Amino acid sequence: MLEQAIDGGFELVLAAPVIEELERVLVSKLAFEGGRWRGVESLLTNLAIEVASRPTIPPTPISGDPDDDLILACAVEASVDVLVSGDRRHLLPLGSYKGVRIVTPQALLVELRSA
């Protein structure tokens, strides 16, 4: 998730559920050892200006996937401008949700290069 900075750039905002999912994938599917995962987690949290916690109210079903609805709810609650996702099935077709644009990493890079 990204928040637009005063200088026109973007600042990274992480969501706790995203960190949890990333840990699950890296440890269980890619066999990252605990120390290696903690290094990745530390790097990401140091780059982020904020780690958004889980939303205070249950997410509204919108995407067709409860896990993605949770990410959307985190993005809305954190008041980010952009949610970057590769999820072509549930998130990207939405385009935007409650003022949060949903774009691919590639689209974000194009946008940043042209700025």
C-alpha cells in the first residue's frame, strides 16, 4: 500500500495481514528459515512509514475473497492512495475501492517513471 508524499513520491505502508501472508508463503512454500524471514520482515518494516493493523470492524465482502477484503479494509482504514497488487482475479478488476486505487506493480513503475 502506498501513500502519496508531499513531494509527489510515494511512501510504503504495510498491512499486518500482508506481512503475515508473506511470512506464510516464504516460510512454508519457499523454505525460508526463521532468521532469513526476520531479515526480510525487518527490511520491509524499516522501509515503511507505517504498519497498518487489522481493521477495527469486519471487512465488507467486495472482492469475492475474504483475505483480499481484509487487505482492502486495511488500505481504506490506513487512508492510503494506492494498493499495489498482482491479484488479477479479485483485486485488480475492482480498479479502485473507497478512494484507494488498485494497480499492478508494473503500472506503478510506469507511473513513477513518468512523474
